[in-house]
Amino acid sequence: MTRFEKINLPGVRKILAVGSGKGGVGKSTVAYTLAQLLAKKGLKIGLLDADLHGPSLPSLSGVSAPHVMTPEKKIMPHIIHGVACVSMGFLVPEAGAIVWRGPMVQSALRQLLADTQWGELDCLVVDLPPGTSDVHLTLVQRTTLDGVILVATPGEVALADVRRTLDFFEKTHTAVVGLVENMGVFVCAGCQKETRLFGQESLTKEADERGVTLLASLPLDPGLTQGRVLSFEKNTLIGEATRASYQRLADQAHAWVIQEVLR
């Protein structure tokens, strides 16, 4: 395979990446939850955990079983809440460190993409590692990446990382579907007071200046930080706020997928 030869993904209609400028902003939780909500809307969704050095899908999903291989040496995805899920975390021991240089990372990503039996998908959601790396370059060069959603927390430091990541995708001619502000507000269950834990600087101004849509502002939900990804379905104050914000995000992502699929 030459460096820029496209990876063939028969049956996968659109690819939507979820990225971030830095780690610890809840990107993987957003990607996992969004994939489930899109599946609940009737779309055929796949989720690739492309953070090869720090796969989080096993922890988020609570699934630890290894992937099953077909006789043709194809990876069979785990079906989790209706989503076809693939992760390096299902192929290596939980505590095992992956010590790879760039070419090995590129080869592993190619194998996860091309050697998985995805079936027919309306959209493959790809959870990217933080920053910009070999994984990002491989994805934009070897696949038809239709769009990317960027996740960030508020605050000037996080905004600086967002700007760099936006610049990367602009230089690689990748459409930015929008930004997601995560953990912007904490709602006290007792007094119902809203507190901006990371300062008053939000992504709204940055989105306006860059001409990018702010898809959602997600509150800090303690249930999500403890791995209960769909805890917002419970009847709690913070849960309802999280549910409403995620629903707005899912509605807009669904509209984008449908528009792209129908082209």
C-alpha cells in the first residue's frame, strides 16, 4: 500500500471523527454517548476507538471480552447498545502498554479500519486521540473523512489547543461539523446554582469568530465521570440538564449524517 492509497471500507457511507486538542476533556465519553444516541434514532452506527495508546472504550462500556476473529481473520465488532464497537482495548491486556512508533501506529489503525467486518453503516464514528498525530494524518490521508466534531472544556488554555486543532483540520481540508463545550457548567443538586468550574471563557466567541457551529454546551455530570455514560436518563436535575444538551447534539449530528448520506 502506498502512503496515500485509500483504505477501502465497503458499506461504510460516512465517517465522522470526534477529536480534541488535549486529553481529559471528555472526548471519548462524548463520542461513545453520541454514537449510542444516533443508533437510537435508527441509524446504523459503528464506533472505532482510535486512541491506540489509551483506549477507553472497554472502561466506558463495561465490556472486557476480546474481539472474535472470523475464519478470514476479520475483526468482529462488539455490539454495544446497538453500536458496532471496535477498540485496541479489546485486543490487548487491560494493563498492557502499547509502545509503538509512528509507522506501527499507522499500520494498526489501517488494520482496525480495513480488517473489521463493519457491515452496512450509515456512519462510522471515530474517537481520535487528543492533539494531532499519526492517527489523525492517517485518517485524513487514507480515508474519506467527511467531518469532525471537536470537544473542549472552557478556559483560555483549552481554547489555545482548540485553535491548533482547528488549524490542523483546516490545513487538511476536513470539514469541521462543529464544536462541543464539555463540563462548562456544574449544577448543584441542592441549591440548583450553576457554577462555571473552568472560568467564564466559553467556546461561543471562538465558534463565532471561526465561523464554526457550537453544537452543544454539556454540563459536568458526576454520573458520567464515574463511567455511567447514560446516567442522564435518570430523573435528576443534573441528569436532565445533561440529557437535554446531549439531545441537541444528537439532533444536529443526526441531521448532518442524514444530509451527507442522502447526497
